[in-house]
Amino acid sequence: MASTVPRRWGSFALYRTVFRLLGLLPAPIELPVDIHLDRLDSPVEITWNEGRVPNIRAQTLTDAVCAEGYIHGHFRAFQMDVFRRMPAGELAELLGPAALPNDRFMRRLHLRYWARQSQEQLPLATRAILNAYVDGVNQAFEKSPLAPEYRFLKTTPRPWTVEDTLTLVYTLAWQLNSIWTHKWAFDQLGHDQGAMHWLFADIPGAPDITILPGTGSVPGGWGKGTQGIGSNNWVVGGTRTESGLPLLANDPHLMPLLPSIWFQVAIQGGPLDVVGASLPGSPAIIIGQNQSIAWGVTNVNPDCQDLYRIRMDDETHYRLDGERSELDIKTELIGIRGGQDIPLVVEDSHAGPIIHREPDGSRIALGWTGLAPVTLVDSLIQLNLAKDWNTFNQALLGWQVPSQNFVYADVQGHIGYVLAGQIPTRSSGPVYGCADGNTRQTLWTGTIPWDKMPRLFDPDSQFIVTANNAPAGQDYEPKILSGNSLGYRAERIKNLLQATDRHTPKSFARIQIDTYSSPLQRLSKRLLHEPELPKDWRCHLEHFDGFAAKDSVAPTLLYLWSMHAVPQPVQEELARPFFFDVAPKSPGDHPFPENFWGLMGERLIPMVLDRFAELDHSRAFQLAQNLGEKAFGPNVSRWSWGAAHQTALFHPFMAMGPTKAVFGHRPIPTSGDYFTPMQAAFAVDPALPWSRPVLFTPSYRQILVPGDPKAGLFMQMTGQSGHPLDPNYDNFVAPYFAGEFLSRAIQDRVTTMSPKVPYRREFKET
């Protein structure tokens, strides 16, 4: 099963040999058995399993995270460098001019400034933990062989800093907070009722399912469908499991990267005893469990961003409540690898940084809860140390961005849910386009109090499901507006949970890899009644059972037809550049959508079903047939979903000629779509070529039993190592795409870290 998954490109062996002869690609080096580090208090023992998942055992918390930092720095140095540069607008300095679109936009947000402000507000104990982690990273940078990417780029990584770790928060936060893009679309497309309807209208028949039951229907506003980034998580109480213990599942849906965004680790040190998925560049773990509790997260994307249109008097001045005000203007230099620095003028206003200038000279400012000191790392440390529902909630009190749905289970048998994150309040209600930036009356009045955030504890149903669906209904106070999924994934997960009386980790695993797509099945039944249906389509639709499997032809036919069924005037409006002065390219070239098709995503099939009677069916069949033949050949039986829909694991060297063969991976035929629990979202712009790469999909799967890490299951998308010649670079790819899971395996190798000179950090662990 797993062996059928394609792996490296055919030219891999050739280029591997060439680059090794040139001295650019040395063989990977294992961590030595004995490592001597500065600034350790006591020896640290690290045991490894065959997949190179480490179990760190230290006497103190700081020694444990120092060792974690060393391991991250040894295996993932280049990835960490990219992660810290991306939100700071510093990628071009490493990767060259191709990264300038990212850097120009992100530099305007001043995220490094906010990281510095965050550092000053951290408790002393958390600063000591961060310093220990940074010590470990930098000693790995000094002692470990240079990551191969740096040899190609002829550079070395600069030392890691606490500021880098705090900047790293924004690598995920920016991706997961995107409500501003919908507000911009509302502003720019408001003149066109057709385009507005396709992007923003309510969709009859979409599941009316909220995380908090009994709070009314899904609220209006921005709960209209997502672009695929998100996650699933759910938890059931012991009365619904065979073991009598709670079970918790989580699979975060993010961009498929090589290596994976996650690094699996178990850490023991002082009060810390956790196992799960860590983010290279940050201490502790993000999702997983300790000896008392387990937790998982999904994205909320609440209304935590606003756009403000500021009408200018001249190039620098504007009126603010009738008084003359001035933009704060600075010039920054963007470093370019192999070229001259490029100056960038950045502007700031009372409402936030200026992210865009309109043709008439007016400025668009961005307000975001992330543009403030963010003490997320402190919250994360406290979460790792939490022991019960009360300390779990206390830890999340300081969680600001990105807002997340946390599900919870503990060894006492309790389960729960809480929405953590800052959500602004406004005196004038929600803003669906650009707010007036020439008055302070449109600014936020505060944030929703922590004790008013949606939460559940031991519900009567004995299960909680979140899949980016609305946290609470329209009757809930205060109002919680967010960019929600339409609810199909949440509904499917809920139905599967209810279909089994007593669950096990294996039954949870089957749910995580489920590929049933209710909207696709409904559309296939509708098309079977169409007289213009091509005869060689009929048999594929007649036998379609709703599962978006990679060997099925029906999903390809249904998406091809749907994209071209969208009325031509609407297609033209959606194809407009997102910003008038930014030429659309392939998705992902900028840290915002290339055009307004980028916001359609999950809405396409449900909207086609809703407007079915008024669409030009004949034209859509003809265009779909023509494009299908062009992409896949004349034989419709060869138009499998796996041929049309593939996961291309992304590495920055994928676009750099022969390095693609060494650092990249052949595209992998992939099941699932927007509506399946095993989500595999992709661009639905009809102008883009086929096959389509998967943009967002489960990056990690975990199934946890509180108090018993060995009873759980997990699967990472790629592997632990960042070295392309290391067997652990992509050793999880085949089992991941085959739908397999692993347990916490017996350790088979030991590394010991010893202090060069005993070192005592002056802080008290709590």
C-alpha cells in the first residue's frame, strides 16, 4: 500500500551525485552519542525511535528546552531561518529577488518591532526558558554541519535570538487571520451584485452547525466559507469509548511543506512532561499532551482585522476628526541576495500600518490584534504545564493571536472546549468593507472579556466537534463573528462519531482519513438528469458514491464543470487583481490572494447547487470537456481525481532548477476536497492549469488518550530531518498518504548531552 506512493524525481540520483562531487551536498551526520554543551545545569539524556522522534529527559525545564533548541537547530536550521524571515519581510536577503513580493508587503506590518515589544512584557521565568532554548539553537548552529541549502546559497545562518522566536508566532498567525481579505473584496466588488452574491450570500442547505449547541443558527456576517486553511479536532468522553477514558483527535490543515512544519518530540524536565508536535524555532510543544491533560486546536479566523480608508489632503497629511494629522513615514532597506539593497517607503497611521495606496491617493490601513505585544510563548509554556481545566483556562488567558478553538481532555475523564484569542469590540458594529479612517469613531473600543468567550465543559452529549465551523450561534452574547467553514466537515465528523457506540483510536483514525463529500454527491445526482451530459461522463457519475477518492473520475468532472458553470461576468470580476497594482501570478506568490477567485474556495460547489437552474449547463459541459481533454487526454476514464488533484510538497528550492530534484518530491495523487474530513483544498480559479496542487491539507494527525501517550496514534506528513539525503527527510510520506498511523515506538538509540561547565540560571521554576 505505502510503497505505491511516488517519491523522488527520476533525476534525483544524478543530481545527488553531481552536487556531492561539487561539495554542495554532504552526507547527513547523526547527532553524536555524546554532546558537550555550554550552559546546562545537568546531563540530559535523549532517546530516539527509528523515525528519529526524540524523547528528551532532563532534570530541569530549562535544560530540557535547551536540548530541544539544539535538536531543532541541528535538524531544521534552514526551515527555521525561513520561518523567522517570512513574517519579518527578510526572505529576499536569503532567497533572492523572487521573495520581494512577500518582503515588500510584510515589511509594512513591522512585525519585528512588535516582537521586540513582546519580549519586554514576558515574565522573567519565561524569558529564562526562551534564553535556554535560544542557547540550544545557537550551539547547534555552531557545532552541527551547515544545512545543505546554505552551501548552495553560499551563506550561513545568523545567530538565533529571542526576538526571532517571538517573530515566528506570525508565521502561522498571518496565514490563519485573513478576514481582511474578505473585507477588501466586499469593498472592491460592491458595485457588482453578481460577484457579491457568489462570494458573500448565504447558502441554503449548508449545515447549520455551531460548536456551542443551543445558541441559535449560524450567524451572518463573515461565516460564508473558507479557502481551506483550518483544521479538525474533536473529543469524546469516556462513556463513548471502549477504554472508558476520553479520546481526543486533531489534524491541523496547513500548507504541505517539505520538511513538515512540525517536529515531533517528547520532553521531560522539571515540571515539564509533554509529548506532541513542536514548531521548530519555538520551545515546548504546540499540540499534544502532558501527564494530566491533552489538547488540540483548530482555526477560528474571527473578526479581528479591519481596513480603514484614509482620504489624504496631500502626500503626508489627512484630517482626523477635523484636525490635521500626519502619516509617520520611514524608509527601510530590503536586502537582496546577490544584489543591491532596495529602499521601501513604509507609512503608518493612527489606525495601523498602510498596506495599500489607491489610485486617488487615499491610503488603506490595517488594524489587527496581532499588531501589539503578543505574549503567546508565555501562554504556550503555561499550557504545557497545565494540570486541569482551571489551569488550562488560565494558561489560555494570555493567548492573543491566532484565535483558536481548543478542545480538552484530562485524566479525570473531563472534556471541554474554549475559544482562545483576542476579538475586538466596536461601537458601530461589524464593518463589511473599509471603515472610515478619517475619524476615531471607527476604532475598536476593547476586546471581548475572557469570561465571555465560548466554552463547554462536560457536555451532556459527551462529545465536542470543531472543524472551523461557527463557534456560537446568533443568539450568543456577545456576538462572535468569524470566517467560518460551511460546516460540511463538522457535520460529517459528528455523524461518524454518533454512528459508533464505543470509540477507539482506530475508529478515530478512520474518521481522520474519511473522504466523503456531501456537496459533490448532490451535484453528481443533479447532473445525471441533464440531457447534455456527455455519455462518457454518465457511468462515472452513476457509480459515484460521494467519496472523493484519488482513483475516482467523478470529482474531476464535477469540479471542471462547476468552475465553468460560474456565469462569465462573475468569472471576469473574480479574475481581477486583488490589488490593482499587483499583477496576478500563481497562487502563493504574495502573502494575500492573487485575485478574488482566491476567496471562492469552499463556496464553489454549494453555490453552483444553489444557482443550478440559472446556469449555462451546455457551455459548462463543452468547456469542461475541452479542458479535460487538453489536460488529461481524450479518454475520460483517465481523468482520475489523483491525476487532477495532487500534493506538491513545497520547499523553497522547488523553483531553482536542478535543486528541485534533490530537495523536492514528485507530486502525489491525493484524495479529498474542501468538504471531506481529510480535507485537501486547492485553487478553483478556472484559468489555472491542471493538475491542481493541494494548497492546504492535514499537516499532522494525532489521536490522544489522556495520561497514556503510548496508547495514542500519530502521523506526520514528511519526516523529522531537513537534510534531503537523510532517510528521515521523507520517511513518513508514504505511510501518511496511504492513511496509516504510528504509535509511540520503543526507543532504539541514546544521545547524552553533558554540561561543559555547570551553569545555574537564576530564576525560580513555577
